[in-house]
Amino acid sequence: MGDDTLIEEDRYELDKATVAAIVEAAEAGAADRLAELMQPLHAADIADLLEQVDDEPRAAILRLFEPEFDGEILSEIDDSIRDQVIETLSPETLSEAVRELDSDDVVDILEDLEAPQQEVILEALEDEDRAIVEQALAYPEVSAGRLMQREIVAGPAHWTVGEAIDYLRAREDLPEDFYHMILVDPRYRPVGYVTLGKILGHPRDQKLAEITEDSFRTIEAMEDEAEVAYAFNQYHLISAPVVDENGRLVGVITIDDAMAVLDEEAEEDILRLAGVGEESSLADKVIATTRRRFPWLAVNLVTAVLASLVIAIYEDAIAQIVALAVLMPIVASMGGNAGTQSLTVAVRAIATKDLTGANVWRVIRREVLVGLVNGVLFAVVMGIVGMIWFGSAVLGGVIAAAMVINLVVAGLAGTVIPVALVRLRIDPALASGAFVTTVTDVVGFFAFLGLAAAILL
């Protein structure tokens, strides 16, 4: 069972032997062998390969594989190395690659590049495509206007299935992937859409307006892309038309783009909670990685100093009862872990809009009660440990009481702090961790050392 599970987990990973063979072929200059090895790979796998190897093998692979380089590879490559790939490719190869992409993919590539590299790609586009991309770049960076593609399949609302099919067959510039025909009124405002399956499954004289989807809804071009992704996930959308301020159709967003945003949002939350920056990548250089992590380590240093100040208040008690120094890290550690658990759940629930003003107090109450129950359970364990280890029932009682107090506070802080930060318009994923850690450390040391000093001395 274990071996089968391992195989299932690894089946979509790049084979190590294949990667090694490709690198070896590139370093040997064996273009035919390299092409043979890479030909079966999907564009996403080739992008993964380029991300995994070092700079020199990557450049060698690109030089030899350049005649077969596909635009889809460029859209799949991580932002951290995309500029290096673009610099390595010849202008001719780059031009051909970007011409194969939909407008939304070209925009996604351009928005992370410096101006000179943007100009190189824009010059490679046809005049009409360049105008479309430049219009999309005029929208705010995280808006639906940036996310949408301009390749639209639309028709009048009065058409029949037969007229739609004839139109689709006659049109030579259909998008490579689309899911709906959007129905528009005379002012080019979307009024509904019909799936391709329904178009193909109904008689030619069937009115399109009679077989539209109930899921139809429009997205405003200035709407935040995170809200767009939420709408796709919440309402199970496959695609959605994008409208301007006058309600006119200007583009369409498809599910693959919306799910990419959801994935990015989740990744950013995880990275922010860990304090490593929202754009960290395995391909990042040492200096860049150090620069992103240093500020958060500095914040943690401040919180550690605050906790140390609490310890300093009770240094006389610690000097008299050495056991306190042995046990106090346990209280703080348990509180920190419990706070992180509540914090993670709360931040994710806020991001998915599951935690709202309507249920916030119920969630806070639940987390506090969970902290209380866990605190009592671990208090019993640590009380027994304290008695057996140090032969003192009173010391066992002190650490048990401190454990209950800190885990209750951890549950409270892990939920209340991110909610409060949202009210202050501060990203909870970015700032909650430091606050929760500080609270659990300070409260843990105060509770344990304060009770010990009051009872044992």
C-alpha cells in the first residue's frame, strides 16, 4: 500500500534520470538527443525542468532547444527566471513564441518584466495584438482587466443554434480554448451565454436565448482579481464575460486564469505567514532571499526581547527554583503552537470569506473552548510530569494552571488578532504571526513565572 501511494505521488514529477540525461545532452551539445528527450514533455514539465537546473545548464538547454521552443513554455515558467529565459532566446524565437499565446498570457508575462524586456515582446506582436495587450496593461495590476483575454466568442441574442454553428465554422480566428458563446444586445452588452455542449446538442432552429446558463454573471473590468477568483470558486463558473463601466463586453475570463489566482493567493498567504515574502521561489538568489527574510527575523527578535524582559522580572524566582527554567519553555512553546493553529485557520477562513461578521463571535468562542479543553488535557499531563520529575505537587499544579491559561489565550489571540487587523485594513497573513507569537510568549511566561513566584516563594 505504501509503495503504491508513493508511486501515485511521484507519477507527475519529472524523472530524475530524464533530467540528468537532458542536462548531459545540453552540456555535450547534442541537439538531436536533447530534442528526442524533450519532445514527449508537456510545456509545464519543460518549465519545471528549466526552474530546477542551474543557470549554465538552463542556458545550454535553451540554446539547443530554441528551434522547438513553444510559447506555452514561456507562460508556464516561474517569474523568478522568466527574464533570464527571455534574455537567452533570440528575438526571432521570442517573437514566434509570443505570437502563439492568447492576450491574457502575454499580459501575464509582460507585467513582471522590466520596461526594456516588455518592449522587446511588444515589438514582436502584430499591430492589432500589441494594441490589445497595451490596453490590458492600462488596467490596474490586480484587476479583472489584466486577467481577461480579449479573444471573445459572442453573437446576437436573437440567433438560433444553426446561425451560431455557421458563424463558428466560418470564423478563422477562434480562441484556442473557449467554453461559451456570449449573447449580447445591440449595444454589445452581455445578456447571457450558452455552452458549446448545448449548441451542439440542440436542433438548428432552437433559439440560443432559450438555452442559456443559469450561472451567467458579468465581471467588471476594474474588479479585484481575488474577488473574481472567489466568484468562480463560489458559483462554479467556467468562464465569465468582462464589461467596462458602461456594461459593454470587453473580454472574458476563463476558469484556468481564475484558479491560477486562487493558487497565487493561497501561496502568498502561506509565505506571508512564514515571513519569507510573498514572491519567494526556489530559484531566487541568496541576496534576494536574505533581503526578504531579514525584516521578519528582525521583528521576531523584538518579540523575543519582549519575552526575555518578562523572564528578567522573575530572575530571582528562577535563581531559587531552577526547575522553572527547565519548564517555562514548554508553556511558551505549547501556547505558540496552539496560537499558530488558530491563526492559520482564521487567516484562511478570512481569505475564503468563510469568516465574517455574522459568525466571528461563534468562531472565537469555539477556538477559546478548544484551547480550554486542550489546556486541561495537557495540564493533567504536565502536572503529573512536574510531580514525577521534580517531586513537587505544587510545581505540577503551577505548570498545569499556566498551561490552561496560555492555551486559552492562544486560541483567543489566534482568532481575534487577524480579525482586528482586517478591520484596520492590514493584511492578516502579513502581520498576525508576530503579534500572536508575542502574546503567547509573554502570557505564557507571565502566567507560569508569576504563579510560581506567588505560590512557591
